Amino acid sequence: MTKQLTRSRDDRWIAGVCGGIADYTGTDTSIVRVVLVVCTVLGAGSLVLGYVAAWVLVPRRPRHDTVRAQATDAPATGTGPAPR
């Protein structure tokens, strides 16, 4: 399964962009938010346009993303059919 950048449904303040970037890169969401604020202040607000663009272009994570992954996992016990 390939990794895809999606906006977070759970870890969000405005649109879930920072939460999605944190999930994608494997970092803490607070770090992503602090870096975004610092770079926005130093860049005179230029990242605000980038955030809005990501809000529009990056798809929202599907609601049933975790359920789908659990349904395809192999059974935990050895009572099922042998793997192929």
C-alpha cells in the first residue's frame, strides 16, 4: 500500500492540513504547526496561500480508512485457512 497525503479528520484546527502532513511525515503535529507559523511570520504571510492551496488540493482522509485496513488483516489465530 502506498502512502498518500490526505487531510486529517481527527487532528485538525482549521482544515486538517497540518495533521495530514504530520501523519505523512511521521512527526508530531505540534512541530508542523510551529514550523508553519514561524515560516509564515518570517515569510511575511506567504505560506497562508500555500495552506489554502493545500486545503483545496489535498483530499480529506476517508472515514472508513481504518476499518478497511482491519478487514484485510490476516486472522490472529491459526484456525483459518492456510495462507497462499
